[in-house]
Amino acid sequence: MTSFPDPVARLIDEFRKLPGIGSKSAQRLVFHLIARPGDDIRSLAAAITDLEEGIRPCRTCHQITDIDPCAICIDPGRDHSVICVVERPSDVLAVEGSAEFRGLYHVLHGVLNPLAGIGPESLTIESLEQRLAPGTVHEVILATNAGVEGEATASYLARRLAAGNLRITRPAQGMPAGSELEYTDRLTLARALRGRRTMD
Ligand SMILES: [Zn+2]
């Protein structure tokens, strides 16, 4: 790879950091770009820059958005008494895709992982508690993934959030982890949400 001119080698390196892109694909993408008109390359570069500058977390639900609060949080047509708690921004898209849920979301931006030094303070849990404080939310669905950390995070949240008449539920099989998400069909996700159970 050192035989490539520096700008080419640098872009290949950047592409290789993306999920599902190996050295071969990265090289192919870069050489494809080199063959494109300069305008195409500039518009790609601008779109990437805008991603960094125009996107921020919603101050309420922490989903990434270009307007704050995000479109879901301010939608009067949604059920503001139910909050679905997920690990990642992409999980919101998956649940939306299932067309089974019409409430609001809360994105944790991770799961508890003591070995990696990720404790409750690293996640958006305090902000979730603030949303629950007024007592207008009646149900919290803990849709963290079905892995060990996802389960541990759900258990922790169920204990920490337990209060009065708040119903805390978990989808029948949790959420599929990471990249599995995009391969899970909408029906499976819809069924898991519909079959959610109250956590003890
Ligand atoms: Zn929001």
C-alpha cells in the first residue's frame, strides 16, 4: 500500500476503517472516485463534512438529528407516555422499521461494560430519569440487545428506574445485537415488541 501516492493511501486507510470494507474494496472505491469528475468528489466531501457539522444528539432522546429536539420528540401524533430505550441510534431506525411502535425513544449510546470502563455515568441514564420525573410516562420498554451486556443493562435500568406506577417492560427477545440488526426482519422485531413482558 505504500506504493500508492499519499492522498490515495490515506483515503484507502480511511475507507478501511468502515464496517464491511476490506483493503480490496477500499482500493476499488478510491480508484472509482479518482475516475469521477471533480464535482462528484467535491460533493461527496461536502456531504461528509456536513455530517459532522449538521448532526447533533437530540437534547431530549439523544438520537442523532439535524434539528433539536428531533422530529420524533416533537411529534404530537406520537404516544408521549411510552419510551423505548435502545443502545444505538441505528436501533431507533430498526424499531421504526417494524412499524409496531408509536411512542418516543431514548438512546443510551452504549451498554454497561465494567471491563471496558463503561459505567452508568457514561450512558444517558440521568437524562432518562429526568424525562421520567414528571410522571407523565407510564411505560419504559428496555430494548437493549439480547447479549450479556444488553441483558445486564436492562436489569440495572429496571432496578434503578422502578418507581410507583411506571411499567417497565422488555421485548420478548431483546434487540438483536449490532450488525445482526439489519438482517433481522421487521416481523421478528414487531413480534418481540408486541410480546414484551413486564420485568420484575
Ligand atoms: Zn429526540
